[in-house]
Amino acid sequence: MGKYADRYFQVHPWQIIEDGFNPDYSEVAESIFSLGNEYTGLRGYFEEGYSGKSLQGSYLNGVYERRMLPKSGYKGMLPFTEFMVNTVDWVYTRVFCNGVTLDLAVSAISGFRRVLDLRTGVLCRSFTWQVDQGTEVELSFERFTSMEREQLVGQKLTAKVVRGQADLTILAGLDFTRPHVSVGDALFQVKTQDAAMGGASILAATKTTGQSVYAAAAFHGMEGKPSMEDGIAANQFTVSLIAGQTVSLNRVVTLLSARNDTEQASLSQRIQAANAELEKVDYDALKAESAAWWEKQWAVSDIEIQGDPENQQGIRFCIFQLHQTLHTAKYGAVFGAKGLTGEAYNGNTFWDSEVYCLPFYLFNNPQAAKSFLKFRYDTLPEAKQRAAALDCKGAFYPIATISGRECCDLWQHASLQLQATTGVAYGIWNYVHQTGDKDFLHGCGAEMLVEISRMLASRGDWDPVTGGYGYYCVMGPDEFQMMVHHNAYTNFMGKKALLFTLETLAEMDPKQIEKLGVTQAEREDWQEKADRMYIPYDEETRLFEQNMGYFHLPHRDPGSIPVEEFPLYAHWSYERIYRNDLIKQPDVLMFMMLYGSEFTKEQLTANFDYYEPRCIHESSLSPSIHSILACRLGRMEKAESMFDFATRMDLDNYNRNTREGLHTTSIAGAWMNIVYGFGGLISDGKILTLNPCIPKGWEKYTFCLWVGGSLLRIGVTQEEVSLEVLQGDAVKLKLYGREVTADKQTSTYRREDEA
Ligand code: BGC
């Protein structure tokens, strides 16, 4: 796949360590050292200001701005797009000593070290500043975002004079003047700002969407005086120190967003309550409380790998980032493709959420899993409007969104891709399948399913030749084929969605169904369309055809394309990409992975052998799916080569674009790669199935899964598989095809290799 590591951070089982500062990696490090707690996210930029390269970003989930698009005369084109916006710089600090300003782009420093501790969620940075000929000051910074009280975040600065005399001035506050990097301008209007001794606050609103953000800081440890500039509310702390003396300043900040009318209406009340809480909260106690959250979470969601320190660190980093992006269902938050770590992909959520990310939460934090579906339920009205704009009935979920409205300004993606909609249906099915939450299914779930089915029944058509039903002019997950007919993935997932809707309705009370307004005629129509859905399949070769005509496309061997021509989007004219059989990411193989229990090994072999060599993995979502399937086929060499960079995609900047933000949804793919791939999990059947294999260099790996209220730990060595229930009742599952029961007593089985 022509990707290679750009190793910069040190390998450690529980920490990400930057030893010595290299400005060439400043932006990559900002992404890697991002902190977040679902409510807010902060890139790892230097709080004291930095005149070198930086993509400074501080985000609040669901706070976005709007950009108008050129007017189009065509129906269904978007009038505007929306993007997550850079908000308040709540770690804003400026440090001056003996009249010199600290700026790591120019200041003389030594002993730079930055450590993100994955066990506690605390980021520390320290170095010694050679201020002038006679003075040296040791500085250390610390920050965290609370996982228990998501609206609270903290930062601390400690300065120790090691040589000479230091007249130190620290400016610490809240800065709302920072530009949104890709726009080059600050997108907030400050409404009020205030600074008093020991505190500062600021209230601002986005310019076009009118959302509000309130931030208030309480400073402790030093006595300061208020300091105000336009858009910056701060305190200034001045102190003279001699060698050996230390000062320490900490702040706790409360961040509040008002993203919609309901939140706006309660904002002043919430501000009052937040200010009152701020007076009471102690920095160290808040930090300890958040660290305790991490400790509890690691106990149930760690993956331990013995014998491979790089992947050990890599997978823990992935798990850490996933929890940072979502860990509670409290806020109806958006799960962006880059999480809360950068402006790329505009903070938009994609089909990745339900299809790639949801499984991690279902098996690690089932309560949070519901949040994906809550977001889709809350945005059902927008999906219905989008369906109408595309001349469909029901609900058409956007391919990229932050507010529920379509934000993808590439019309061929926005109008032709049905996988966000089928992904929502799949997500509901998977959520209910794993959790058994029928209340949800028969309420919000059914409402969404009905609207999805209405769309699916109106968007498709009958094939005059085969007599089958299917979708014309679509773009499947393989975005290298556009305007195709009978895309196998779309038809397959459409059929599944229709059938699941019908199954759901069949088990519901007639009164509940009446409320949904579904007619008998509609149900019959959906049944017929599902039954007669055309899935292009050849019995003899066992191949699914990716879409009608795919087998007629000219063949291009990925190996014949010069490395410099990747990524193809940047080097080939747009339409050239569509004129051959190259595949961007799994399409047929994708539904075969999602519904693993429905296909025979022979079918999987045939399709894997046909499609895998044609795939160039232009999307980072691609290799993990191939690796999982290679495991299912017992092709360990292939599986390991596809897994090669999964867990370290960002740590080693494999795609050379980590600076823009982390590949958060691919990170979920890395988790799946271990659990569904090496662990051999198949979770779509009646009973959970495990067929564990193990990479040859690993001595052992263990992972946990929540299964119907029980926490199951699975350990795999080269020889054995062990099962143990850590919490809850015994769990029945299939191991290598045989039914076994796991309980509190560890049971051990011989590991088997796929024949
Ligand atoms: C992929 C899509 C994905 C999007 C966001 C694209 O490159 O092709 O499948 O939804 O990235 O991750």
C-alpha cells in the first residue's frame, strides 16, 4: 500500500512522549496531543502563543458556522454548507520574563518534554527557558478536560527559577479572537466580557448561526489583576523570583454552549449555575475525579498486547481517542470523522459513525452507543427535508452533516450516496441486536425506520430486464464509481433496512403503528421490494458484481500506478478515476464483513480474491475491513500486512495528513481490526461467535466485550484462548463453531487455526 511510518513520538505502553521539540512536527503533535471529552476538544497547541506553524483549534461539539455556496439553478443542490468552528482559546496564556516574551519558535530552551498520559488523560509539557544570560526558568504546563463534568476543563502552569532573578509576568485568560484557520477570520462576535480579580468570563455568538458560547475561568495560586482587550478577558500576574523559588497558577474553566433554541432559553440560568459551581471546584480534585473515570474505563475497555510495544501503544491511543470523542449519551453530540481534533472534514459526521464507530461503543460503552442514534432521531426532520429536495419520500440522511442538514458540497456524493441512510437503519438494528433495547426500537427506532423505508421504496425502480428492484444512479462506498446502477452494497443494505422495518412493525402494538401512519399498502410494497431486491450475483463464480457493468470496466493494475500518483484524487483528472475498475475502499467486501454470518467461506474467498487486488485503499477506512476478512479466511500474512499501520496511522503519520486532525473513525476501524479480525468476532448472528487468531509476533492479547450486561474478557495466546466473565452472568457463545459458556471461572481452550 506504499505507506510508511514517520516515527516521531517515543514508544511507551501508556504514554505518548515527545522528547525534544522539533518544529517540523508542531502541527502533527497538536493533533496527537488533542484532548477532548465529547463536549469540548482542544488541539495540543502551545498555550503561551507560538509564532511557528500551528493549527490552533478549540471546539465545542455541535457549535458550527455556515458558508454560503454559489447559487445553483438545479434542484437538490445545497445553498450552504456548515462546519465546526474554532471557539474560545481557554488555555490562553502569555509569559514574559525580564521583558522577554516566551515563544518556542524563537526562545532558547532545553529539556523539552511533552507527555500525554493515557491512563489519566492529563497532558504535561516542561522545558527550561534560557531567558537571558543570567536567568533560567523551568516551566511546566498541564491540562485536562474533565470526563466526569464535561463542561469543566483545567490548566496549570508552574515556573521555577533555576538561575538568576526573574521578573515574571503571566497573562492568563480567555481569548475569542482566534481565527478559524481555514477561513482566516474569527467567526464569533463577542457579546460581553468581564475580568475581575481571580476570574474572567466571556460570552460570544457565532455570526450566522447565532449559537452562543460562554466561558468563565477561575484562577488560583497567584494574585492577579484584571486585564481586558477586545475579545480577550484575562488576569495579569506579576511576580519577582530568585533562584530556587517557584510559583504555580491554575485555572478551572467552565464552557457552555447554547446550540439551539432550548439551550439558548436556559443559557442565563445555566451560566448562573456554572459560575456557582466554578467557585467551589478545586483544580486537583477535578483532575483526580477525571483520572478516576479513566481508571474505571480502562478496566473494562483496555486491549492488552504482549510482544508488540508499538501496537500496544497504538491501540491504547486509539481507545483513548474514541472515549475522548464520545463517552456519554448526555449531549446529543456529533461524532465527526476527525472527532474534535481539527477543522478537516468540517467536524461533519458521516456513515462512518454507525458503520465503523458504533460497534466499539456497543461492546465498550453501550450507554454512549445510543447517542449516535439519538443524533439521527433529533435530525429526522432535516433528513425528511433532504428527501423532499431529492424528490424522494421519507428520510434521506445526509452523507456529511453537523446539524442534520446535508453539508457535502460535492453533489455526486450528497445526492447519490444512500449509505448514510442505510447506515442509520443498520445502526438501529445493530444497537438493538446487541442491547435488546426494544423500547428504543418501538419508539424512536421505528419512526426512523419507517421514514428510511419510505425513502428506499421511492428512490429505487424496477429493472425491466431482471424484474428486480434496485437503485439507479447511485454511488456506493466505492467512491470511484459514480452514477452506477444496482450497486450491490446499496441494494443489499436497502433490502436489509426494509426487512428490518417490517420485522419491527410486525412485533409492535397496532396502536403504536397507527401513530406512525404506516398503511398496509406501504408494508406490502416494502415487502415486495425487499423480496425482489436485485443483488447482482453469479452462482457459478460466487461473485457479487459491485454494480451493473462493473465487470466490463477496463482493468487497471494498482501495482502499475507510480507511487507519486497517489492519492489519485490529487493526481488524476476527476473523471479518469471513474473510467476503470480501481476501487477506493471495500464495497462488496463491506457488506460481506458487516453480515459475516450470512456468507459461506467459498463466497468470501471468491469475492476477496477478486476485489482485494483492485482496491487501492485511498480511504483510511479501507485496510481494516480487508484485514478482518483476511483473518476470516485464515490468511494471516495478508491480515497482518493490512493491519500494519492501523493502530499507528496517526502516531506515525502514515497518511502524512495527521496535522489536519486525527482519523478518528479509522481509529474505530483499528479497534475492529483487532476484535473482529484477530479476535474473530462475528456479531450479526443469533449468538456471538469468536474464531481467534493471533499475529505471529504477539505473545498474547486480551480484550473485553460487554455482552448483554456481562463483561467478558477474552485472552488469546499462540496456543490458547481463555474466557472469563468479569461482571454479570455467564455468557453463551460460539468458539470455533462450538457452543461454550463463559463464567467467572476462567476457562481455557486450545487455539485453532483456520483451515
Ligand atoms: C470515504 C468515506 C468516508 C469519508 C469520511 C471518505 O474518504 O470515502 O467513506 O465517509 O471519507 O471519513
